[in-house]
Amino acid sequence: MEEQQHNMSFWDQTATWIGANANNGTWYIGGVLAALGLGGAMKVLAITGPLAYVLLALVGYMGWQTRKSTMTLTQVSFGKWGSFGPSLVNVVQFMGWAAVNTFIAAGSIGYLLHDLLGWPVFGQRGGLKGIIFGILMMSVLHLISISLGQRSVRVIERVGIVLVIVLVLWETWAVFQTVSLHQLNQWKVPVKFQLPTGNAIDTLAAFNLAWVTAGADFTKFAKTKQAGTVAPFVGGTIGLFWFAMVGVIATIGAAVTLNAFDPNASDPSTVASRLGLGVLAMVVIVLTSTTANAVNLMAAGSALTNVFKRLKLTPALWLVTVVATLMTLIPLWSSSFLSVFTLFLDYVGMILGPEIAIILVDYYILHDRHYSLADFTNAPKINWLAYAAWFVGIVSYFVLRQLPFVTSSLGATGLSMLLTAGLHLTASRAFATRHRHVRVTDK
């Protein structure tokens, strides 16, 4: 890649990762974490978020050092053909995230159509028309936003971050006009809605780890090492804590005001409507969804080009955008968007945690923080050791999620990652030692 393409400054990278998290999905995550209460949600955010984005910084360094996307880097750790597995996972999960953000933004469009034209909102009789129109409108906006590729991401993030700042300040002001900090802190979660701490950690970890697998896709354009490592950590952490806390206090504020807590109604559109923020807030929610999905769709398109080598990035972006639109229709056949969202996060956390552990162990320990051209050209077609460790990690996550002491404390994600990292490191070193011994014996 030519040097002049490495033009993303520290601020560009910071804005990209703030914008990646300052969106509807993060707001909704805050609404989910509200089931821990204000203090519990703050603790989970303060611990889980920064830990996950240390991993983002580590992958960010890999992108800056090699100038390659994350899925291209998996050709060394998983093999030339083996990298198709992580790549397909990335394609599906980032289309899924685009669908989540699109569905939430389509709800905002539904509220706009209700206010302007009197159309019923989703959940009311006849509300299907508004949500489908919103999905189609968001998809058109996404096709426009990704048409310029990586350059459009920078433009959208620079504009979007200003809108995000305005929205969260407005939202926070509106909440504290109706309830006090003391009321928010004293609010108790109804027993039937209480969320175990470990499950909350796994939910938030899955949300954060999704960005880790796309880290190098953007840091490969960074001008400096700091822009490729420190900026993603700072931007991701600020965006997560900032916007998730808006979701937490808005959802709890609505529960205090209405004397009822409904986590299914914690999406930005419903909360903004309850707080009476009006048409402008809905417009901003739509625009911030476009901001976040520019990153989601870029990550999905980049992963797809690693599977289909002849496919150019722009056609790949158009393809994943169309498929993501179809995926957005899935929650229409479910009685609860929250149940679909939570199930999606469970699968993301189960698969991505062990995968990231293998990627980091391979680069930082087995290859001593450096990939050479020979590492790519001499990589096996499939690294079966990596796939075995990945499989064990996924199974361990599923097993750990069944243990009450895990779901009530640390969660399964971190434990499954540690187990996968240890297994992959031990097996790889043992194989390398045995291979060297066989070569010496043959001589």
C-alpha cells in the first residue's frame, strides 16, 4: 500500500472509534445494562469496556505494523484457507450489527412518520408499514455513505461526531429535567428484570469484541503508531462509556417517571419519544446510525474480500449492505427485539472471544510481534491447531455459561479466552518443538 494512503491522523482514528460506539446500538446496550441499576451498570462499563479496548489497541498495532486488515492477518494464524472461517464470521456479525442499528434507526423514522403523517408506530396496529419504510430508507442512506469507501468513513465520522455531542448533551439535559441523580441512584430493578453480573459482562464483552476483529481494517491507514494504538483505545472507550451511560440514565429515568421498567422499550427512539425530545432527536438518531454503519459495513466488506480475492471492495460493500437490509427484517417475526438482540450477542461472544485470543497469541508470542512476508507466503492452507483451540474455546464458553457462579460473577468470555490462549500457545509450541526434532533426526 502506498504511503500516501496512510493518512488517518490521531484525531481521525479517535473520531472513527468514538463514532463507532456513539450510536443506537450502544445506547440500547446501556438500556440493557440498566437492569443492573445505575451503580451496577457503571461498574460493568468501567471494567469491561477498557479491558476489551486494550485488545482493540493490540490488534490496532498489528494493522499499523503490517498495513493489512484483520482478516488478512488471520491467514498466518488460521492458514490461507483457514482464514475464511474468521472472515465469514466477521461478514455475518458486522452485517448483523448493521441490521441492529438499522432496525433501531428505522424505529425513529417510524416515530417521525407518526408525528408528521399520523402513521402508527411499530407495535401498534398497522405499524409494520412505517418500520419497513424506515428500513428501506436507512439502506439507501447506507449505500450512499459507503459509496466512497474509506474516505467516506472519515467524512461521516467528522460530521457525525458533532451531531452525537449535541444529541447526548440534549438527552442528558432532558433526563435531569425530569429526575434527579439521587432518584436514578436509588431506583431498584424489579426482581423479574434483574440481570446477573456475569451475563451483563458477557453481553457487553460481545459488543466490544466485535470491534476488535475489525481494528486493523482502519488502523492500517494510521499515520503513526499512536494513531493506530492509543487512538482506538481512547476513542472506543470514550464512545462506549459516554453513549452507554446515556442509555442507562435515559432508561432508568423513563422507568422512574412512568413507574414502570420495560427493557424492550430501551431503544433510543422509544426513550426519546417518552422524554418528549421531538422530531429533531429522531433525525439525529437516524444520522448517527448511518455513522456507525459506515464502520460496520466497511468491516463486513473488507472481510468478504478476504474470502473472494477477485471481489473489489466497493462491490463487496454494496453486497453486504443489501444482505444486511434483509437481515434487518428478522426482528419483525419476533415478539421481542431484545430477545433477538441478546441471542445475537450470545453467539458473537461465544465465537469471537476464542478467535481473538488465537490471533493475539499467534502474533505477540509465537511470532514475537512481527509478521514478515514469508509468514504469509509460507502459511499452511489450514492451521488445524488453531481451529482445534477455537472449537474448544467455543465449547468452554457454552459450558461456563451454564455454571451459576460464572453467570453471577466474572462471566464466561474472559475465562474462555484465557483457556483458548493457553491451549493454542501450548499446542503450537509443542508442535514446533516436535517438528524441529524430526528435522534434526532426519538429517
